[in-house]
Amino acid sequence: MTRYVLVAGAWLGSWAWDEVVPELRAAGHDTHALTLPGLAERRQEERDAPIGLETHVRDIVDTVERLDLRDVVLVGHSYSGIPVGQAAERIGDRLSRVVFVDSNVPADGESFVSGWPDGRAAVEASIADSGGFWPPLTAADFAGQGLTDAQITRLVSGSTPHPGATLTDPARLERPLAKLPATYIKCLLDWPEPSPEVTELLKSEHWRLVEMNTGHWPMFSQPHELSAILLGL
């Protein structure tokens, strides 16, 4: 039995996987969708202590270790590819595979905003203007991503501000990411080509590419297809 640990991207919580989790469980697999500290129902935790990237990495690792999970498939969507990628190397032989769903990937010493040469200043300014949080997207930002009006409404209404330090803190890797068993799921409506960093990683014998003809939020736009991909790993 595979143990899936699912982590959604910026602004989202475990609820983002509501249409994926039942299909994985129906196939007989232990499945855990996580809400990271500072988001959704855990938003209050930001007031208790500062939340940075290491907080998110540690939360994922702690969940795997606390539940004594093995044969783990760690799944990170969008921003969460960065903490998930770091957590994947820390859980050692508990890991079966790490899956990056149209996500960023961690690079040692680089942050989420490091890959935004034109937009980094705008993101950092937005965080500063919003009390240390990155404001959620508006409905217009989801256009062209293969989503219905109802799905967009669900995304907008469920999103919460994202702890800004998690986006600006540098990642820390202890070994090359290319050595991890990994699958990268590229959503073609978002952008037809993987980033240069991902393209380089895909040269590794341990990495494989899967394409989906949908937008950046496939757990909403194509949950059945995404579930089938995860089950077929």
C-alpha cells in the first residue's frame, strides 16, 4: 500500500485535494492531505510564531515521521514543490517517489521569488504592503486555466493570505535533487514548457515527465485525470 502525502500550493489548504483524496483511498491507499502552518484552518498559527520556509519543510517531515509512514509518495503543487522537495530528501528511505505538480522545485540557496526576475520586486512589495503575507489571487487571475466559474469561485473563496517569509527564505538541499526518484507533472495551459531548472532535472534517469492538457490547478480542473496519474506511478 502506498502512502500519499499531498501538499497544495500558495494560499491553499488540505481542502484543495477534496476530489483527489477519495479516489486514492478508494484504490486502497493511505492518503493524507496537509494544510501547512499559517494557511486555511491553521492560519492562526502565524500569530503564535513566525512562519518561514523551514517551518513548512519541518511540518511535512514531522507528519511523515509522527504517523510512521513508509513507501511515501510526497506530492507538492506549485509553491509547495519547494518544501516538499526538501522534505523528500530528509525522510530518507521512507520515500518512494516525489511528485511535483506544475510546481517550483527547490534549489540550494534560492527562494521561491528567486525565479521571478521580473516579478520578484512586485511580490516582495505586495508582501510588505500586506503585513507580511502574499495576498490571494482574484477571479480574473484564474482565467485561461481550464476552470469552470464554480471552480474559480471555490478557489477564490477558500484561499487565505500566504506567509510571506516562506516565499523569500532560501531553500537548503543536502544532496542533488536529480538523485531523488521524481515525477514532474506539467500542466500545458499554464505554460507549454517546463522551466529551465526542471528541464535540466529531467535529464536524470531518476526523473520522468507527465503532461496534462489543463491549467495550473489540476486538482480542480481535472481531479480524476490527476488521480489516475498518481495511481499509475
